[in-house]
Amino acid sequence: MTITPSTADHLVIGGGPAGSMAAIRLAAAGRDVVLIERERIAHHKVCGEFLSREAVHYLHQLGIDPRDLGAEAICTLRLSSGSRIVTRQLPFQALSLSRRVLDEALLQHARQTGCRILRGVAVESLIPKTGTWTAALANGETIHAQTVFLATGKHDLRGFHRSPSRQSDLIGFKLHWQLSPAAAHALSGCMELFLFPGGYGGLSLVEDGVANLCLVVRRAASHKLGGWPALLASIRTANCHVGQLLKDAKPLWPRPLAISPIPYGYLGPHPHGLWCIGDQAAVIPSFTGDGVSIALHSAALASETCLSGADISTYNRALRAQLRHSMSLATWLSCAAVTNFGRILAPFAFALFPAAMQTIAAATRIPQATLLAGTIAPTRAKI
């Protein structure tokens, strides 16, 4: 039986990459940290499951090598629209690993570092008091903490809603597949970025030879089609390349995961004075593959800013300065990609300007000079 602690120096709400990274850094510095994850066991999430070099940089700091967890290497980007395909080398080597495996590895590392973890319980309310926060849990208990790190992803905590984003009319879907041997071989080492009427998506291998299909579509287009089966059928018809890759493929779940709205382009500060990290701080369009990197980086930056004694505004200003250019470019491109004009123009433009895909991939990354250095190893354990 897990005993809920009544007090903590720091409370982290959310057990994804951002929440775990913040908890690890704070606990490694000797702080008393409690992390709350509402799901009891490891689970899948809507995510492209792409680990860029920045994400790998932060995971290596923790002594976690995604390849030891089964991650697939990615060195090529292939863009398809209709019957046209453009292939380019990425300007860096990336990896692909399911969030179920990655998140669990990070949570276990947080526990080893000394963080107290509560799983299977949700935060019902969060109330600020003089110098502290009080979190009321769904099990009827409460936790009092000096600071709160909000890492609930794209889902807002009740009473703590973010300001509007630049692109919020999309629905996200994710489904794992077992491809045919020929399709799996064709996909090896490659991230497929595909365009279709009203949306775009990605397809890549993760651990155990499984393929992750993740896509976003405009809400109006999805509703017009009438649901997932019709949407998938339309993608296979509109994009010949994706249709061929999914030929004879078997879905591994009865239905896809879905999420809406997706606040693409949101870049804090959060209006409620919390240490917001991950998607609660910034939501970059998924085609960039930088979501996990931003989660880990924002958590590292926030925790180190807090440990230094600086305030939340210092963290917010720094993160905004680091991300605003890449976020602006990525959101503009995302808005264009879901239009008919953008879908038709993209393969021609990238074929005409061969370096454009690599330039965009490099320009939508966290600046290398802003990445935090250091090594964080487990130091102690609590029950």
C-alpha cells in the first residue's frame, strides 16, 4: 500500500518526460520531491515517438541509452504527398522509441534518484496559499508543497487553463501497426512524413519492429469523413506511398488513441504562476519531432532555475527567448501543410530546393548553445 506524503519541497504533476526530468534533477540536488502520475501502469500516448539529438543528449545525462531500450535509429526523412516522394538525409541521427517504454524508464530512474512517486491517483484541485500550494487528490488526501511543476502534457489541470494557441483546430490520432516484412524493411532507418487532404502524419519503426502511425487532421475534415475508418481509407487512397506501406499491415490495437484540441504554437508563460514544463510550457507542431526534446529541456531549465533561487519569470523569459523562432517557423509550416495548396506545393518545393528539408529540420530544433550540460545519476531511493 502506497502512503501519500503530506508535505514536500516540490510537487511534480505528471509522469511524462518533462515531469520525470524535473523530478530527477530536483531529487538529485537533495530536495524532497513527490511526483504524481494519474495512470497506474505504463501506457501509450498520442506522440510521434521521435527522439532528436537534443532528446538523446538529455537522456544520456541520466545514463539512459534509448538503444538499450530497443530504440530504432533514424537517419533519413521521406516526404510524400499524392504520388510524389522526396527523400533527404537528416542533419543529425535520431531515434524512435515508444512513449510507453520511454516514460516508464524515466519514472523508474526518478524513483531511484529519490523521488517519491504516486501512481494511479489524479490531482483534483490545486490551491495557492501564502508561500505554498495545496493539492487535493482524488483519493481524498492532500499534499502541501513549496513549489509545483505542472507537467500534464496537452491536458490542462482543472482551473489552470492556458491562453489560446495559434493552431488549435486539429485532432491527433495514433495507432501501432505490424507491417509486412517488405514494408518494415522499406521503413527501416527512415521517418515517413506524409501529407493528405486536411492533415499530415508520420510513420516510423519503434522497438520490436512495431510501426508507429501518428497523424493530425483538421477537425472539419475528420467530421466530414465521419470517423477513423473513413479517414484511414482516405489517407491510403490520397497518399499512394503510405497506402503501399500499410498494405497487409495489421493494427495492434482495436482503435487508435485520439486527442483534441492540440494547442500547436502555444508558448507560455502560463497565466497562473506555476513552473510549467513540457507541453504546458510550449507545444511545437509534431512534424518537427522536437516535442520530447522540448519536454526534457524545459524541465531541465525550470528545475535548474528553481534550484538557483531565481523566480518563474526568469525561467519563462529564458525559455521563450530560446524557442520563439523555431516555434514560429514550425507553426507557420504546420498551418500551411494542412491546406490543399501546401500539400500540393510541398513536394515540388523540396525537390526544387534540395537543402530545404535539412534547413527546416535544423531550424526547428532547440539551439545547441542553450542545452544544459552535466550528468545526473541515481543517488538514493525512497519507498
